[in-house]
Amino acid sequence: MRIIFKHNLLFLFCLLTNFLLAQPANDNCSGAQNLGNLPTPASCPSGIGTSVNVTGTTVGATPTNPYNYLLGCQTGGNQPAPANDVWYRFVATGNQVNINITAGSPVLANPAITLWTGTCGNLTGVGCDNNGTNAGANSAIFEPLTSGQTYYIQVSGSTSTATGNFNLSVNSQNDCSDCLQGSYITATPAPTNGTYPPNTQVTFCYTITSFNQVSANWIHGVIPSFGAGWNPTTLQSVSAPNASAGYVWTWTNGPLGLGWYVDYDPVGPTGPDGNVTNNYGTSNINGTGTWTFCWRITTDPNCTGGTDLSVDVNTTSDGETGNWTSVACQDDPVYQFSSTLICCTNPTVTLSNQTICQGQSVTLTPTVSPGGGTYSWSSGQITSSITVTPSTTTSYTVTYATGSCFSTATATVTVNTQTTPTFTQLGPFCSGTSFTLPTTSNNGITGSWSPAINNTSTTTYTFTPTAGQCASTATMTVTINPQTVPTFTQVGPFCSGTSFTLPTTSNNGITGTWSPVINNTSTTTYTFTPTVGQCAQSTTITITISPQVTATVTGTNPTCDNACDGTATTTPLTGTPPYTYVWTPSGGTQTITNLCEGTYNVTITDSFGCQTTGSVTLTDPVAPVLGPISHD
């Protein structure tokens, strides 16, 4: 199986066509739908784990750019490329994974399945299966897998335009008949985007993590084989684990080629005899553990692009390559490492992580060298930078290509949840009351309010946090109550000197005080000031004070005794006209006439009701005393 990079006009056509449709969220490796840790397989002899089931679609999907694909699928042929693909990821819990696809509607015809490991941008192929049916079904088992390791599933149609819906079922399982139950390989340096340049030395370390000694078969050999892009003359051993007592791992050209084999001296303590086939394997690799075998090899200095740099690791038991007579372990999986030779220098591309507040946007611009290349983003854009507004923390991968060479970089945009500023509610306030709004919220957010404070009407104010804080706006409505006008029943007018009081509670229930102090000698305007805490305004009342009434009373006596022709008159000197007059014993005008001798009382009332009284006494004239009449 080999991994190939392809970047051509057909890919661009697919990209532009599908970009017009709604793009699935898992259109790229970096957006792979997470299936999580697959359920742990049941104990042997079953070894089968419960399936994780999801529905999927490639409608609107675009080919990954650049398009990596595998050669030499386990069903024959190659992985379809380029193709509209979607991605899933899971953590293995067994040494096999069983992937099943059934048809959705509309059908994704001839679905292909590819399994990868590593990280997006630096994927290593595990295997592919292009044996999907026209009715939309496919099923594949891939092994060996390493429990606890993350793997990526790539699902596509068989052509560059095929799209449709499907059902995906994935379960971990253990092959209970295998001796080799768990292993993995590391490469130092790791391939860049699945490739190595010419003349690159790579150290491989193959680690067995679980081995089952079926039919008493002990492990006997770890033999790597290499694709055509490696230089076999540079292959050399590095290290192997200790074997059980009397046995040793030796790097030699054994029955299946150059590799690690167990050797033993069966006739005495003279050391291994160099014949690895006349002894048993080592018994100390059994159950679970960590047993690592390392070697190094260099890529071919003469470069042909796309040359196979795969590494297959085969393990054998002593029943296969040693002297044990009970044969087992023949069906143990071969571990496959995939890469290819690249004949150019990959460009450099870096992309910085960003942190934003929820609802904000950020522009991602990679730093590249050399310039002049093309860009492809995991979100579907093909521009040199993108502006994104993710609602949750999201990773974005850019692939930068110069010719057939490319590199990728990934940035994570961390989205912090906005803090909502909280405030203690203010008001209600009485119209005209001064107040301020706090510039720091109860939870420490600083900012400013708008519009300007209005203390005469109810207003909703908006708090805008100061830039640089991950906080949302907030509002507060401050209620302004109109002031109540105290009402009073008008009192007065009063005559000067009359005592009176002003009520301290208005007709509508407002309490307060009056000023100035009461003056009962002159007309005065008094101001009522409501007691603090009542939403009421001051008011005034004018109390009119009328001056006291004064008057003179005069009369003319009767002209003769018992004549009854006298008069009495009163003349107001102070007071407020008009006046009314009441005489006793009788009379109601200012002047009364035809009076006989006697005393006459008068009450004078002005227009404000102020009164005064007076009297006058009339007397008849004294009759003359006549002297004696003399007669002359």
C-alpha cells in the first residue's frame, strides 16, 4: 500500500462544484466527526465490541486539498482519487476495527473506506477498501490496531463526482486466534504529509504491546520489509529487547529475510550458533507489556516522485521460523507503514493559535516560505487568509502547496464564553432626582453607558464593556416616577390677627412642612416642602389677611322733643369694601333716619367678613324754661 499526492484540474473542478452546496462539517480531516472511544470488545472467544452507528453524507463535500490517497488496497486496486470525502475519528480499544457502510437515500454508490493514523497533515495510511457495491454497501476489517490510539476513517464515492448518503457502523474487536494482539510503530523523523525527501535516514521502532502464545508458540522473529524507495544497503539494526534466559535477539538474514530473530546454542554455553531455525522463540514476550525492536534505513538518494516508502513488519512464532512443531500464528496481521518519496522541498507554513470572545471574528493568515503557492483550508476556502467566527473552540488547517510539494499547519481558535455584566438594579427614582450608573459591574466588567442619564423620564440604558474584555452588553431600565403635586383646600381669607394653622398632610396624602412661619397680620404666600422619601414636589398657598375694620359713628339729634327726626351714620375707615351694616334696634344701611331719642348700635362687616361695632346716642333737645309773664 502506498500513499500518493495528487493536485490537478479535476480536483479544482470538484472543489468549485461542491463548494456551492452546503458543506458537511466533517468535510476535512481537521473537522472529523468524533466517534470517541469505541466500546471495549468482549472477552475471547467472542472478542466483538458494540458498534457505534451514525448517519453520514458526502453531498456538498469537497476533495481534501492536496489529495492524499493509498495504493494497493486490501481489496486490490487503489483508493479512488480525487473524490468527495468526509472524515470520522475514533480511539481503538481492540486490535481490529470493523467498518460497515449501508445505503442511505440518495445512495452513495460504490463507497470506499480508507483508514489512517497519525495527525491531520501528517497521516499514515493503515489500509483501504474500494470494494463498495453500486447499491451503497461496503464492509472492511483493518488490523493490526493499537488500543488507545486515534484513527481516522475517510469515506468517499468511487468517482470524482459521486455523492450520497450512507449509514456508518464502527466497532472494535480482537482477533482471538491471533498470537499478535497489539503493536505499533514509530518513525523518527515522522513523514511530512506522508512523504520523505531523498537520502533521509529514518529510525523505526516497532513495539509489541500484547502477545498470546497460542499452542505454546513463542515469538521468534520480527522482520521488516521495505518499499522500492528505500536504499536496502543502508539498513542496519539499532536495538532489541532482552530475550528469556539462554536466548538472544540477533539481527541476521533469517528464513524470511534480514530482521530480528531469536538464536540459541542448544549444545552448551558457547553462544548462539548462527542457525536461527534450530531453536525456539523467547518465552518472555507473553501477555501485555512493551517490547521494542528498532532499525534504521535511508531513503534512496535518486529521487523518483511517488516511489513507495512503505514498511511492512511481519512477526513469526517459533512454529513458523523456529524449531517448534505445533504451527500457529500464521494469520497474525502484518503491520503496515505507508509513505512515499517526494522530489522537492516542502514549503514551510506556520499558523498561530488565536483566542476570541464568543461572537467575535478573527482573521487567520499563515506565514509561508517560499511565496507564490496555493492555499486550501479545512473550512473550504482557497484564499491566503480566512476570517472566521466560530461559536465554539475550533481548529483550522491550511495546506500550502508549491507545485507538488506541500505542508500543513493547524491553528486552534479558542472561543471564550462571554461574561454577562451584572448590576444591582437602580431606582425607581422621583423625577428630577440625580443618580449615576456604575462603570464597573458587580462581576468586575468595566465599561460605559448610553444614552446620557435622563432623570425626568423612564429610560433603558445600554452598558458597553471596554474593549479587550470578553463580555457582552447589558441593559438596565431605570424607572422615573413623576412627582405628585400635593393638593390642599384653600383656607382664608382671615382678618388680621386671626389665628390659623396650615395642614401638614395634603389632601392626597403627602406629608411635609410649611415656610415661612405663619403671619396672621398680612397676606403671605407659604411653600409646602414634602418630607424626604416621597416623590412629590413642593407647592404654595397664599393666605389672604384682611386688615381690621375701623369706622366712625355719628348722629344728629331729633330737632324737638319727641320729634323722631334724628339720623345716625357710620363711616368705615379701614377694611375691604363693600361693607354691610346692621343697626340695632333696626336698620341695614350706612345711614339710618327718623330716629327718636336713644342709643343706636351698628355692626360693620367688610367683604372678607371682618367686623367692628360702634354706637351713637341721640337726645331730644331740652325744652326752654319760661319765666313769669309780666304785663306792662
